[in-house]
Amino acid sequence: MGIEQKSVVNTARGRAAVKYFAPTATVKCEGRRLFRSRVSRDLACLLDVNPSVSSWICMPTALEIGSAQHIVDFAVFTFAGEPALFDAPDRSTRFTVEAVQSAAEATGWKYRRPTPDEMYEGFRYRNARDLLRYGDHECSLGDRVRLQAALTEQGSLSLVDCLQMVRESKPMAAVASLILREYLEVDLDEAEIGPETMVRWIRT
């Protein structure tokens, strides 16, 4: 990244740094949590609960498009080794998606700008926001071992049964933190998380 690009990125990051969007916790973000808008924060919620995503970075670089520059919202890294640059769908620029995509590909990146329907249809976004309220919490070792033993034996249990096993931590915070850190699995797309939501142990 050249000096001019760094200056443009640092200016954009400075503007984003003063903005506050709940939930404040993240689990896969590397570096500072910087969100250009409410919608970009919403996209980050979905990145945190995407099992194929290993990590993501806010406002990582500026793409050269003609004589101008475009700062993307996120760089996203996957376990499959297929990194990509992402913009939230509210991104309003003079550049078309195709122009940004071409600029990204010229520097070795894929580029995506999800549609609002991709982000907000169904239950995944709402469940992600609910879980991330507990993103800064941790589950005690004793509670984690207790849940692992029960779920390994039973295969799956309802959320309410899992909550009743938590003795050392705050129950919902403990279970949510294990879901976010991919020890536990729940279906985020079927319905809003509730008492009968089935929970499985997935960490090997």
C-alpha cells in the first residue's frame, strides 16, 4: 500500500472510530473494530457466525479505480484459503460493483457486495446479533466440560437443558460464547433461538 493509499485508509478509519454500533463484541475480527455504518456492522455480525470464515479485518485497504480510490469495508479470510474483500450493500459510491470487482481482481482479491436480501432474509442475522451480545463473555472450564460430556453422550440437547447444566457461569452467556467460538452448534436459519433450539457439540 502506497503512502497516499495509507493516508486515505487512515482518514476513513479515523471517521469510523468515533461511531458506535451494537453489539460491540466480535469474535473473529483481527485488529480494531471499525464500522462505516450500521449495515456494515450488520454484515460483520454475519461474518462472525459463518463457519467457513476464519477471520476478518475492518477497512483493510484502498483499491485504485482510475484516478480515485475505494476503501472496502472488510477483508475476509476463510479456512478454505479463499480470501475476499467485502462491502456492505449500503455502500454508495460512484463506482459500479463491476468496477470495484475488477480493481480487486487486479490486486489478487475476490470481491463481494451482498444484497440486503442475502443479509436480512430469514433468521440468521437476528440470531447472530442476539448471540454477539455475549461475545465478550467466557464459559468456565467446569461448565464447558460438563456440557461436552452431556452432549457427547446424548448427541444433542435442547437449549433449556443446556442452560440448566451451567453452574459456574452466567447460563445464557456461557452457552452463547461456546456457540460463537464453535464448540457448540445450533441452527441459525431455521427459527429464532429459543428454549427448544437443539444444541450439538462440534469441537473436535
